[in-house]
Amino acid sequence: MRIVWTESQWLWPGLCVLAFVGVGLFLSYRKSTMPVGLRWLAAGVKVLGFVFLLLFILRPETVRSFNRPGTNHWAVLLDNSASMTLKDQNDGLSRADRLKEIVLPDAGWQEALAKDFMVETFQFDTRLRPGPPATFDGAGSALGRALGDVRDRYQGRPLAGILVITDGSPTDSVDQLGKLPPTFPLVIGPERSLLDVAVTGVSAQATLFEDAPVMVDAALSARGLAGQTVVVSIREHGGKMLGEERHEISGDEASWSARFQVRPEAAGTAFLEVAVAVEGDIQEATLENNRRIVAANRETGPYRVLYLGGRPNYEHKFLQRALEDDPEVRMTSLIRIARREPKFDYRSREGEKSNPLYRGFEAQEEAERFDEAVFIRLKTQGADELAGGFPKTAAELFPFDAVILDDVEAEFFTRDQQRLLQRYVSERGGGLLMLGGMESLDAGSYLATPIGEMLPVYLEPGTPAGGPAAGRYELTREGKLEPWARLRATEEDEARRLRRMPEFQNVHRFPGIRPGAMEVGKLESAEGRSPALATRRYGRGRTAVLAVTDFWRWGLRDADDHGDLDKSWRQMARWLLADVPRPLMVRAERSAGGQAIATERLGEDFQPAESGGVTLRVRRPDGSWTQLSPRPHPTKAGTLETTHSATAPGAYLAEATTRAAKGQPALTASTGWVVNALQDEYLATRPDMAAMQRLATSTGGKVLKPGDLDAFVAGLENLPLPVMETRSEPLWHSPWWLMAALACFVGEWALRRWKKLA
């Protein structure tokens, strides 16, 4: 209620008249014989009478605003998620039972609310639906999404407020929802945690490395289980056990993590399940949050490695034997067994070594006067592969995923072949490893060549290969952090292994490594420290240098050292192959509409190719397959994209396939993801009161308790509403104003009569 002065323009004239009256009364009462107190009382009463008359002239009116029944809307949101079935471990009542008691048809607060508002009731879990809940089986409590849907639904209509009755455990964010009407969360269920242990999160990192192909990190929590022992296990989804560990809970609210390194039997995408269980007879609040599935997307081969050797040597022998034990890697070898030598030697003139028959045709003579180098080819795909020696075109080189150069000089390559290798690494994304042969690196005159520019080390002319003092191989601090460079699980075991390695006799010495490169291994000798193994990112690919010329000595000791050398070669090869683009790739990422799936097709030159022959399908958790129809990406050539709306919890597998072409086999690529919506729903067993308070405060609402509903509805009359009716009533129509003024004048006259002054 507020007061409005309808004739406010008379305020200042009235105040002037009132001041004139006040001065006149002061002068008239100054010489009065009345006592001072009565004198001022009589004057004040008379002035008050004039004040009442002034207020009468200003014509005050009372203005009242109130809700017109049936004009404003009110939304009631009821939680239909599966977590509402959790029972209080004291009285055995579920949150759903408590909600049903609150929303009984004859509940007084509902009748009172319906008298003043147009009330609509909704249920929400993963989405918003009209009507009260009945099943309480929703796979999520998407409160933020539900509030946004309500706001959009009532766009352009007067929505006065929203009452949300929930267990207070939303599975999405309730912050930054934009402008909402006053929202009043009513949280049911106990504020304390129930007895429970849960897998709160799990992630998998797939690698190509032998010791840790898949690393799984699990986050776990326990409530009210201090002193209990839990067992955390990991297994292939629906398959065999891969590992487990025990953990003793130290407090009433505990959180910890577990890490597993596993090797799933299945190739490609593997689905792993992490589970936790309490030992002993413990009744948990729910078992739905005790397990969680994660997808480990591993790239599979076969990967192809091209080895180029300047001469047969021990390094190739050990490398070939090591990679033969790797089912994902196939090495093709091209080994020079005879150099390109002159056919003849003419000396027709003093100092002349050319054939006089070709005088004036030097280019032709150059082609004729040398024999071609002689190579042996091992494990090629077809009789024609590498028949002309090292590849001269992208179509020949790019099918290989990595290249290893060993004991071959820079002059072996033409300038075009060197630039081709540079493109191979930077554009195709291949890996390049140069071994420290006697004619490699600085000794092979790679300074100021396209190949030398890619290497992670600086080359300096005249740097000697080898040295008078033998050196011991050590891992640098950075190298110890690289899983492919380590061969043992613990630091102590790794240090013991390094001490067992033999002393190496020869190493190429460099002035330093390039910016952005990493020194993984070093050689410690009497002459000081020298980089032994360095790596670098170059464009889309990566390069590495192994500066030791006699690395094979490591495998000439006992069986353990032999196995370590083989393993080291396999790990180094896997590092080269990591992140190498494949001819067909498929990726899936979470999006607002579900799972965004994209396929990428690369041609023979590993540039985006026509993607019309790619088919895409998805395997659902129940084992059924769904064919998708991806569309070309508007800006990325060779890329198809689509969105799969996955709602059912479980493991999903996307598989892309190309049609077999002439001379080209069909390609297949896959990726997987997991929908853990139901596990997320049971993640919290107590209300998130902080989130509920933020929601109420940001919208101008208030967090309620079940016993507050009647008082809450009764107090809605003071709530500012979108549409309100206004009524005004003139106060000056009341006779009390005139009677008050007359009372003042009569009172003043009575005082003067009493003192016989009237």
C-alpha cells in the first residue's frame, strides 16, 4: 500500500499559509497571560488543525496492488529421477514417499496456491514433461535444463514463480541459467550422507606402449564407512578380471583414487568396468553407483615402418628381431649391399677422367658411367614395392607410418627425395628416426639439408663420431617422465637396469639440441655429457635421433639385457607411431544433442580425399546396430559428421568402413563412448544445499522445507508479480479528517475559555 497526493500543486502555497498562521499565532500568544506551557499547547493544537486542513486540500489517496486470481502463472516442478527412490536408513521412507505426502490432492497449500494462480505441474529427470511423477526411474536430475525449458515454455506469459520439489542432487549445473522468475527449491530427504561407497569418475588413457597400453584412473568416495575395507576391481566389460586393489577407509567422508595399467585382450576400442564393493555385511544406500564403464580407444595396426640401411649391420639384426615380436608393427627393410660405383676410368688426357666419346654430353655420361646401387628388400608388400630403391614419390613413401635411417649418408638421397621426406614428416605426420651409424648425422653431411633441418639436434661440421672414452647411457630428468623411455615400473628398478647397461664406445657429439626438442637420454663419459637420445615435434609428425653408434652391444650380454633391448626398440618404434594419421579415422565427442561423430578420409598422399564411400554405424548397449547418415562437413574436405542421440546408459561403439577399391582393401576405424547417466544420478546421496541456495538467491527465491509450504503460500501476497491489479481510495472522503481538524480548533478555543481569555 502507498499514499498518493493528487493535489500536490497546493503543497507550497499551503506551507506558506501555514507559516503565516504560525507567525500570527506567535505574535498573538506572546503577550498572553496564560502560563507558558498552556500557551504553547494552545498554539500547537491550532497549528495542527491548520495542518489537517492542508492535508485535506492535498487530497491524499491510498493505492493498493494485489494479485488478480487466474492472471499469473505458477509452475511446480517435481523430481522424477531414480535417486528419489533412495530410502532413509532411519525410518525406511524414500524421498519419493515424502514427495507423495507433500503433493496429496487435498493438501492445503495446493488449494491456496490454485486460488490465486494458474498452477501447472511438471515432472523432470533428463527432460521436462507435464504432469506429476509416477515412476521415479529417470536416469538423471537435469534441473538446470528443466528450469530453462520452463522459462522458454512461458515466454511471453506472466510466470510469477517456480516451486521445485527435489532431493537437491542435480546432475547438471543450476548456475548461469539467465533470467528466471523467483525460484523456491524445497529439498526433501536427509541432509546427512547415507552409508555408501561410489565410483565418482573414471578415465582411460590409451597408449601404444608395451608396458601400459591402457592406463585407467578411477576416483572413489565413501560416506559413513570409517574403518571399513573396500575392494576396487577392473575388468573387461562383460569379460575377465584384469586387476584389483584393497583400500581401508580412514574417515566418515573419504575420497581417494586408484590407478590400473591393463592390457585388454580385444584389439581396438575396449570397454572397461571399474567396480567397488565393501567387504563384510554392510547395507549401502544404493549399489547403482558402485560401478562405472569407460571406453579406451586404442589405435590398432598394422603400422608399417620403413628401414633404410647403408650397409648390413648388427643394429638392423636386433631391431628386426625386436619388431617381429610386435603384432602391431611390420617393418620393411631396404638395405644397401653395394654402393653406386664407376663403371670405368678413362685417362685419355693428362688429368682427364671422362670418356672422350661423351665430351659435350656430360649429363648423359653421368648416367652411364655409374653402376646403380644394389639393395636387398625384406618383407615388402608385393614384388614391385621399393624395386627402384628408396621411394621417389608420395604415393610410394606415404603408406609407411615411420621411417628409420641407419648408416646412410645425405648424398644417398636426391634433393627431391630429401624434400619428400620433409613433407612426409611435416604434412603426412609420419615419424623419422635417425640412428647413429658411422655415416649418419654429422658424419653423413646432413648439415644444411632438409633432413638435417628436421632433426632435434644441431649438426656441426667436423664434430667427431666417437671418442677415446667409453660412456654410460643414462636417462635425463625429462626422459624418466616418458613412459616409452622407461622399462621398469619403479624408479629404483629403472636405476638398477641402467647400471647394468654396457658402456658404449662411439657416440656422435652435438653442440646442443634445438629449441622445443627434448633430451631423453645422455651419455656420461670422461669427456663430459653428450646427448644420446633426443626427440622433437616437427609439423604434424615427430623426429628422433639415437646418437649411439653401437647400441646393439646392449643385446650381447645375458637374456635379461637381450629382452630389455628388444623392448626398448619396440617402445621407441611405438613412440614414433603415436599420433600418426591413419587413412581412415573416426572420432566422437559429447555435444548438446548427444554424441557428435566425425569421420576423416585421407587419400594416397594423405590429403583429404573424397568421403562418399564411407559408411557409419553405431552399436547400442543392447547389441543392435544403427546405420547413420553423416553429411559432409561444410568447410573440411574429406570429413563427414553427424550426431547420435544416445539416451540409454551403457557402452556405444561407432564403426566407419570404406568400400574396397581396385588395388585397395576396405578400411575400418572405430571409436567408443559410454553413457553413465544412471551412475551420475546416484553420485550424491545427500542434497547439494549450496547449489540450491545459489539458485534461490540468484532468482530472488528462498530455500524451503516441507513444513514451510503453508506459510510460504500465505506470504505470496507480498511477492512482486508480473501482472497486478491496482485500486485507489481517497482518504479525504473520510469524515475523520474534518473531525480531527475541528477537534483541534475546538480544543484551542476550550483552553482559552478555561483561562477566561476567549
